[in-house]
Amino acid sequence: MDFALSPRARDLQQRLDAFMLRYLLPHNAAWHRAVQDGVFPPPFLDDLKVLAREEGLWNLFLPGLRPDEPGTCLSNLDYAPLAQSMGRLPWASEVFNCSAPDTGNMELLHRFANDAQRAQWLHPLLHGEIRSAFAMSEPDVASSDPTNLQTTVRREGDALVVSGRKWFITGAAHPHCRLLIVMCRNAVAEDGSADDAHRRHSMVLVPLDTPGVQVLRNIPVLHHHAPEGHCEILLQNVRVPQTSLLGAWGAGFAMAQARLGPGRVHHCMRTIGQCELALQLAAERTLERQMFGRYESDFSNVQDWLAESRIEIDQARLLVLHTAWLLDQGEAVDIATTRAQVAAIKVVAARLQSRVVDRAMQVFGAMGLSPDTPLAQFWSWGRALHLMDGPDEVHLRSVARHEIAQARGRMGTSAAWFTTPEQMRAEPRIR
């Protein structure tokens, strides 16, 4: 088990870091100013994308790329530190065509789309010509249990008809968003699927401009308006051809699960990147901010905050890298173990960001609450992470179930570790 970057990935990370320092950071204030003025995407973004692609910093995330598809074909483990670097600047991922939810959607299309769907949707996504959204969560049910979903799809002649309401759909307000991948409950079960709660769902490719699709609003997250959107969407008898079915009828749940693994590694590593920046800002702030005649860095409680943040970041990074390594092993590793690990990093990353950024805000004082630093945005994102892609409680349950299943499988084997009176009287027995 080796978490060291390959020489190629190390080179890409160095080039990406240099690119961000040279081109992206000088545009950071301009990006925020443009968004504040209602100009999105900023006019310089396309030029930065052209530069990134010319530098070979494009589609860094997808291991299974074909030779004729643009990108680097990095493993999950090699991509992880690059996601960390991009995480420091929340808008950076789009420059390298590595933005969520496009990354997860491209992975879905790459694995399950037919040739016509690949040509219509995957090709323009890989080339950065369009954006997309993944529409699963809903307002009236706990979407942490996808079997609850109320949005339905039914077959009607040569069409699929989709009806329902989705919300907090990331990316749907982006001016270049063209595609919704909609997770639906099958209105009519087929082939006995009614008896299986996990085979009652399908995924449908819905162009955003299809009649009956309404983007009702871009929902703020803790009063922060993301320009790409976290949207509420109404689908009223939306008709698309039956060829818009992604994968098999009733396979939606399984495909959704397949989508989550690499995506969670990406999210978690971007979170770690933000935490690294928060710690860096906090440590430097302690060297310049004084109170009671002393620098903050002289106070033992502040030193404890910095030390705890460093330890927790490094712990989380190792866990996420291990998960990326497990995903790269494929069928060589027990799938239940990998799923439990994927669930674990989601909890760890959300808790990490809440703690590390909160400490950094405390170091900065009121300035940490203002838009003058990235800390307030980082904190809001960290709080959202406790809910996005399933709440912490659901993932803790997954980890616990795996642990209990393992315990059930080795039931009785731990008895030798006890020292009961009966065992103390017994003679040693070599097994």
C-alpha cells in the first residue's frame, strides 16, 4: 500500500499549483466582483480554460478515459492531491473541467451511456462545451433514503414521462447547463422489481430546455448564493424519448451508488485543501494580531488550535487517500469494505471542515465572519457537507453495519482474549 504520487501525477500537481498561482489567484478578486455584479461566468473564464487545456490540465479525474477522449486518465489516488489543490479556490475546478456535478455525471455517462448518448452528452461535457446537473434530492422526503423518492417516470408509447419536484440541485442555474440526469421512481414496476426497493428507480437524461422543466429558484445556502445554483426544479409531465433512459430500467439505484465513490474522494480532498488554506491563514494571522500586549501565537490555547487542526487534517488526508487506493483496486478488494470507507470519509471531511475553519475564524475575530477572507464561505460549505450526499447519520449507520457484519462473521473468536476464572484454571492449549 503506497500513497506516494506517481512521477506523472507529481509533475501534474506541480504544474497545476504553478498555473493557479500564475493565472487563477490574480483573477480571484475579479471573479468575485463579476459574480457580485451578476456577471456569470466571468468573461475571462473561457480564456483560462483554453490555457488550462493547452497546459494539459484538463479532465484530470476520470481513470477510464478512452484514447480518443481528452484528459489525463489519472487514478483516483493520483487525482486526489490535485483535487486538494483545486479546493483552495472554489471556482478553480471549472477551469480544469473538474467541477462537480459534471465529474460524477461524466463518470455515469462513461460507464452506462450508449453510443448515441455519449455523442450527445458525454462528448460536449468532456470538451467543456456544456455543464450538467444531477437531480436526485427532493423537498418533501428524506432523500438520504433514495427509496423515498416521489418523482416518477412512466413509459407512454415511445416516450418517457417524468413528473416531480427536485431541490438543491447543484449546477442547474449555470448559464451553460444543458442536461439534467434525473433520478426517478418507476411509476410501474416491471420484471418483478416491485418486490425490491432498490430496483424501482431509473435515471433519465432530460435536456434542461425540455417543455415542462421549470427552474423555480436558486436556493441560498446559509444566505450564500452560489452562482451556478442549488436549485428547486419542477418537472411537469416532461416527455423525452425512451432513448433518454440511462442504463437499464430499474438500475437507477445501483448506478447512483456507483457514482458516489470517486465523487466523495473529490469532495473530501477539496475540503482538505480548504482546511489547509484555513490553517495557513490562521497560523500567519497569529503572528501579526496582538491582544493584551502579546501576539496570538504566544497563547497556549491558540497553539493548541493550530496543532489540533494540523493533526486532524493529516489524519483525514490519510483516510481519504486510503479510500482512493481502495477504489483503484476494484474487485481485488471487498466491495463492502470500500463502501464503508467511502461512507467514513464523508463524515470525517464534514467534521474536519467545521472544526478547522471554526478555529481559524476564532483566530481572525470578526474579520473571519466577513467576506474579506474565504473563511465564512468555507465554513458555510463545511456545514452543508454534513447534509450533502447524505447526512452524517446515514454514513455512520453504514460504517456501523459493516462493523457489525464483520463481528457477526467472527463471532466467538475473541473469547480467547478474556481471562475468566474458568480460563485462568485451564491448562494452555495450542490450537
